[in-house]
Amino acid sequence: MSKTEDFLTAQEEQEIVQAIVAAEKDTSGEIRVHIEEHTEKPPLERAQEVFLALNMQNTKDRNGVLFYVGVANKHFAILGDQGINNVVGADFWNSTKDIVIEHFKNNQNKDGLVKGIIEAGKRLKDYFPYQSDDINELPNEISKG
């Protein structure tokens, strides 16, 4: 098995998808998780590439959020789209990132992502509340590279 397959079980992946669904009930923001084995690039640079490859910039309010995990390198990044970055401070994602990383350090990968996703949803709600005409613009499934 690869490190990517060892990172989360199929059941844990489903729990993460359910966390995304729950988080998006309170916000028009769109959350995705991408997991890959390895990259030579810095995590934020690679997250930007994945963000574009997943067409996350194509949301109406430019309010997509990517949780990027590079398993072999133990890389993690949270990347928000232009619509988010235009209205929040530079440290907006720090508390969410800290929650995820603290759990990762204890090999609680699923718990870290679930808690981080729920926190991201709460934070996004302040700036991008759920609208009655909101549609799910991006898939909730975990993407893998």
C-alpha cells in the first residue's frame, strides 16, 4: 500500500466528505480536500496548482477553499480563493491550520481534517453565509493525485 492509501481508510474518507457537507450547510463557501503522495514543490505552490486543476476558481463568489495534504513529505496547506482573500486578514487560516496540524502530529489524520473543515465552515459563515439559492458548485469528494 502507498502512504496515500495508509493516510485514511475508506470509512474515514466518507467521514471527511460528511464534514464537508455539514460545513457547507452554513456557508456559500466551497471546501475540497486533495491528498497526494509526494511533490517536490513547496506545499502552498503545489496547492495553488491543484486549486486551478480542480477548477476551484470557478465559483460564483470565488470562495473555494482547498485543504492540501502531501503525505510523504508531511505537507499541509489551506488555500482560499480570491473572494475570501479580498475580505479576510492574512492570518485568517492560521487557527484552522493549527487544528489540523496538531491532530496530524498525533496521527489523527481524519480527526484533524474533520475538525479543520468544520472550523473553516464556521469561519467562512461570517463572510459568506449560506444563501437560500446556494448550489453546491464543487464536488465534495476527496481528490487524489
